[in-house]
Amino acid sequence: MNSQVKLHLDYMESELSAGPWFLGERFSAADIMMSFPLEAARIRGGLDATRPSLFGFVERVHARPAYRRALEKGGPYRFAE
């Protein structure tokens, strides 16, 4: 894995250890913005269960009703499971 990718994933992992979302307890636009690069990291490598806060974050985003409705309306895309 690229050392810069590792550095950034490690930083994000530490930030999410304080709460379920990037700004703590509340879901925000920051979480929407971060969801795509983290989904890409999950597919392309580097993000797996060894980073439980980030891995859990992606799972929580996928579990949100609005996320599911968006996929139903727009159809699946490459990074969605």
C-alpha cells in the first residue's frame, strides 16, 4: 500500500475512534463527502477490518435508509455492495 494512503487511512481511523461519524455523534455532510473515498479504499485495498472504525463507518453509511433509497432510485454503482 502506498505510504500516503496508509498515512491518511490511519489518520481517519484515529479521528473516527471518538464517535460514529466524522463530527462525533451527528451524521453530517462531512460523512457524505468521506463515504465515497472510503468505499473506493475498501474496493481498491487498504481499508479492511484491521481499521474497525473506518470499516464500521462504511457499514453505517450503507445501513442508512437514505443511502438505500438512493440506490433503489439510481441503481447500484460499482463501489456499492
